[in-house]
Amino acid sequence: MRYADFTPYDIILLLQGLGVTLALFIGTTLIGLAIGLMLAVVHHYRIPGCRPVIVIVTEALKNSPVLVQLFLVFFGIPAFLHIRMTPVEAATLTISLNTAAFAFVIFRSGIESVDRDQIDAAKVFGLNRSQILRLIIAPQATAFAVGPLVGILVNQLQVTSLISVIGVFDLTKIGNILNLRTLQPFIVWAVIGLIYYLAAKALAHVGGRIEAALRKSVKWGGI
Amino acid sequence: MIVAENVEKRFGETLVLKRVNLRVEPGEVVTILGASGSGKSTLIRCINGLETLSGGKITVDGHDVSTKTGLVAARRASATVFQLFNLYPHMTALQNITLAPIEVLKLPKAEAEARARALLDRVGLSAQADAYPQQLSGGQRQRVGICRALAMQPRYLLLDEVTSALDPEMTGDVLRILAALAADGTTMVFVTHEIEFARHISNRIVFLEQGELIVDLPTAQFFAEDGGLAVPRIRQFLSKMKKD
């Protein structure tokens, strides 16, 4: 057996890479959705001074390359603030914020999709702000947002491959290592691509199930 | 008692309500007539606090709607039925009706549902309790809207052009329910274009003209030759409405 051959151990390597990719994806998704939701709520309530800041920051995050953002966070911030940052920390921070920017836009549209008239009715009947948010806005905004969110998250899963550049041992980085060892780029990258594809399909499937369940429990005729 | 004193409402440069004075005693049905854009709906929206006043004062049972605690109490005392129903689309008819009783009045769910079912029964919609608004006709939606308001057991019912979005047949259904409520002694402030109906159920009729309340008369006098009809603008309005 030559050093350059594929070995059974490579499967474990691939699984480890996939694990890192998924862990990072899930972590940044949870953080990103939480921040995005919070921004949308703050935006909705027109808290003084917050709106322009939120809009400028999210626009910047949405309209610049994630790789540039990653370099800014990994190389720029430590140099500027004289702090140390590990590749995983930089990757988590960057992708969380990037996901948050997209999630913010979707949650904001979801909130805005709820008719003002219903909110008027709820106010007149004495419901307070948090009751209106929880009982009137949230259920409708969520049903509205799930589809677009799943679309964005499938995309963000692919975006995580960029973190291999700053040295996180994710699936793409493992692909790089295998490629350099075996010098069989066609096979290596086809397999890596297939694994991403399957993960994305699985994610879209789960998202579709969640969306169907939500629409079932709120089976009014279309939004 | 609902008391509006020198109420003014401004949208930008436009003065929509000009020093409006109105009193509604418990048990009265007061109809507000006036052309489109005369400020009728705005007056209702000032009473239920959806618009803030630019001047003057409104109290409901002594609670000033321009203060935070006053508005909470005033909203507790009154309930509104809207022109476009404003139902919550993600909730069934029953859930639409029980939401505020459960969340605001803190009624137990079973009690709120029993109350809602009794109301739905009264308006002929027992079979539609679990239907979503989208599955109901306009007339049925408005009847749910009325039940939603009545479930709060308000002292005052504010009705904002509740039949304007309905066809004549559905309008009849809704008006019959309102007539029954009026006969039960429910206090109502009724913004409408249904002149004949207003004449039938109202104690008093007030007429708004470009934001000014120009006439406030007992119903019989409003339609008398030497009463409301003596005002050219009202005569013109009534004859025009009859033609339509």
C-alpha cells in the first residue's frame, strides 16, 4: 500500500470533518437566528436610534463577501484590538453575524407581513405589546419565515466551507488534506461535494417537514 | 358615559376633527352620520385610543383615554367592531373570540369557550366555531367580529361602518343582530351609512360635516322637517343616500 492510497481511516477523517462542519453550522445558525430575531423585534418597536444602525450593519454583512468578513474578523480584529482569536472563534463569530443579517431581513418581512388592522384589533381588546407579539405576530411571522429561512440556511451550510481557509478542520479542510496526500482531486472533491449535497438535502427535508407542520397547525388558506 | 369635549384631530396639516363634543349615556344608541371623510371613523378611533388626540379630551366612564392607565380602563369598558372585521387569520372563530377574554380578562379557558359558543349560537354560527376566517363569508366574519366584541361584555359597543364591506343580504343578517342588541339595551356608538336602519334603532343621531359635529338631535327630530331636515347639508346628504 502506497502512502498516497485511500485508506478506511479516511472515512473517519471525513466524518470528523463533517462533524466540525455540522457543529459549526448548527451553532452559528442558533446564534444567528437568535440575533436576527432580536434585531427584527428591536426594529419593529422603533427603539430610538437603533433602526439606522441595524440596517447599515446588516446591509454591510449581506453585501460583502463572507471570506472578506472572515479575514477582517480573524486577522483584522485581533490586530486592531490586540486580542487573540482562534480560528473556530473567528469562524463562529463571522458566520453567526452573517446568518443574523439574513435572518433579520426575513424575520422583519415576516413581522411586516402581519396586517396592521389585526394589531389594531388586538390593541383595542386590551392586549399588551408582548401579548400581541407572542400571540398575533409571532405565529404568523414564523409561518411566513420558515420557507425563506430554510433556503438561507442551506446556503449558509455551503458558506461554512470558507472557514477551512483560516485553518478550521472542517469537511473542506479534510478534503484539502486528502487531496494533497492522494493527488486524486477529482475523486476527493466529488466525494466532498456529495457529502455537502446530502447534508443540504437533509436540511431542506427537515425544513420542509417543519414548514408543513407549522402550516398544518395554522391551516388558514395561505398567507 | 362616553364624553368627548372639544376633540381635535390633525393628520399633518389637515384638521380631521374640529372641536367635537359628544356625550353617550349608558343604554343609548347614538348613530354618527356624515359623508365619507367627514371624520366619523376617526372619532371612533379616538374613543378607542387607536388615534391620539391633537386637542380636547375623551373620557369613558371617567377614564381619560389620553393617559396610559385611563386608556387601559377605557378599553376594558368598550369594544369595537371594525369595517373590515380585523379578525386574526391564524385563529379559528372560537379562538378569535376567546383570545382577549382569556388573555385580558383572565377567564379560565373553559369559561371563555362556553361564553364564545353561546355568542356564536346567538348569531347562528355554532357550526363554524372551528372554521378559520378565510373559510367564512364576509357576513359570517363580521358576525364573528361582533361576538369577539360582545365576549368582552363591554359597557359600550363601538361599531365602525360594520356593514360597509358586506353585500345587502349579509348586511341584513348583521343588522338583525345589532337590532336585537339595541333592543336588549346595549349602549352603542354606531357609524354607518344605513340611514333607515339608524332611524329604526337610534335614540340620537349626530351629523359630522368636514370634521365638525353640526347636529346632535333625538332621532325623530333629526328626520323632522323643522329639525335635521331644515339643515340644507343634511337634507342633501339624506336624499343622496336614498338615491344610492
